Amino acid sequence: MKNISILTLISILCCAFGLPGTGFCAGTEEKMKIILDTDIGNDIDDAWALALSLIHPRFELLGVTTDYGNTPARAKLACKILHQTKQTHIPVAVGRQTSEDNDYQFTWAEDFTAYRPIETPAAQFLFDTVMKYPKQVTVVAVGPLPNLGDVLKMGPAFEENVKEVILMSGNIYRSAYQPNEPIREYNVVCDIKAAQQVYGSKVKLTIVPLDSTTLVRLKNEERKRVQKYRSPLTWSLECLLRLWTSGPDSQMVLHDQLAITEAAEPGRFFNKKVDLPVYVDDEGYTRVDEKRGRPITVCLEPKRDEFMEFYLSHLVSQRLGMD
């Protein structure tokens, strides 16, 4: 009886602090159904965000959709990570290809064929999955938005039945890149029309903008903590990080990881969450305007150290592909 009580106490404490535990919490809490929409393969944060979507005990990852640019090459990256971690029950759907551009990270999976994407296009997969689980699916989109733009063109059913859309997107006031004024954020400006569709839709929308993400960088000692934990997942992440880095001082900005974490722990890692009337103008700026914008939840003032401990603790305790 003493051992059972200790295990139960550990599980409760792990749940309270958002740390991996014995499974007590995950087993008693209904999992959140999510789809990750990603431009994995350019910046490194997408792959590391996919990692958290795989290992967080509250998530049921229904699928991965690749968007923008060389979407087939992006899908190979996602498929190889899923194969390495023995998660090939999760489908990968390829989005509309907008270019054949290559990236160094693509070389990691260019000859990989052990697990392949499904035939269903990404936009159709998004639509079908949301309709299969109405009011239950959260889409976390951490790249440009052509897939969401395409699915919104199919009619009102998607926006009426998706539970929520969370974006790593936009820049409201300032960022570490430009401390005095907002800039045009990459995920918006790559496909402005699609961004305007998403921001102007009726979906429940939360954004994690550059205002927050640019304040969170991976320190060398934090990277070494992940390196020391030998698993198929951390090995894959380190391989991709080495392909991405331009030199020994290159530091990853945790843009997309913050968006995934917001889905798992709403509001926990931000000092400020506000509803603002936001719209996307024709130049790709995310503007606040009472007349032209509609209410969107914006996550500001990240709790950098608390978030980082939460994120890293999951990476260095998971056992995907190890058993």
C-alpha cells in the first residue's frame, strides 16, 4: 500500500507541474485531438515542435500536414521522424506544392522510403478529420497557411466544426528582431491571401507571435542536455539541428514549440493573453484595428525559463522508439 501511495503522489505532482509521470494523469484525462500543420525543413523549430506533439501525454496526434514550398520533401522528413520513433500509425498528408526549393535538412530523408505519406491531399485530410471529430480537433499551424486557406475555400463546414486553430504567426507590437516596431512575419507574408482568409474566418483563433517567440532561444547548455539523452527522437533532432546550423554559435529560436505548448497548456507560459481586433493587411502586417479586425487571442510576455524546463523535461524523459 505504501508503494501505491507513493506512485500516486508522484503522478499527481507530475500532473500539477506538467512533467512526465507514471501515466496516472494521462490515463485519466481525455486526450486532446490535434493536427500539426508544418513547413518542416526550413527553420529547425518545426522538427522540434513535432517532437513535443508526439510526446506530450495530453495529445492525440491525428496527423501531420506539410505546407508551403517543397511539400513532398517536407513530408519525407516528417515520415522519417515518425518511423524512427515507431509512430507510423500517424498519417502524413502532403500539402499543395508551391516550389521545388531544397534545404539542407531535406538531405536527412531524401532517400527515405520505409514510411510514406498518404494519398489524401493535406487540405482534404484536414477537412475529413475535422468532420470525423466535430468540435474536437485543434489544428496547430506553425508555417505559412496555404493548407488552411485551401480548406476554408471548401465551404463553411470546416470553420463551423474545428475546435480551435493555434498559429505561430504575426507580429503585433515589436520583437527581438526589431524592438521599435512590428515587422512582416514570415508565416504570414509567404501567403498573404491565405493568412487573410484564416485571420478573417470564424474559427476560434489564437496566435503566438514574434513578440513572444523571438525572446526564447535555446542555450548551449540546454542543447547539451538533449544531446546527452540518447534516444531515436533526440538523435533525430540533433542530426537536423546540425544540418540547420550555420556555425557553432547558431541558436535555435523556439517559435513553433511555444505554439505547440500553448495548445497543451493554454496560457501557462505567458504572462499576458489578450483578445485583440487583428487583421492582415495587403502587405502582410498583422494590424490591430477596431473596425477592420476581429477578436483573436494573442499570447504575449513568455515565461522563458519555466517554458524551457517544461519542454526539455519532456524531451529527456520520453522513450519513443526505445522499447
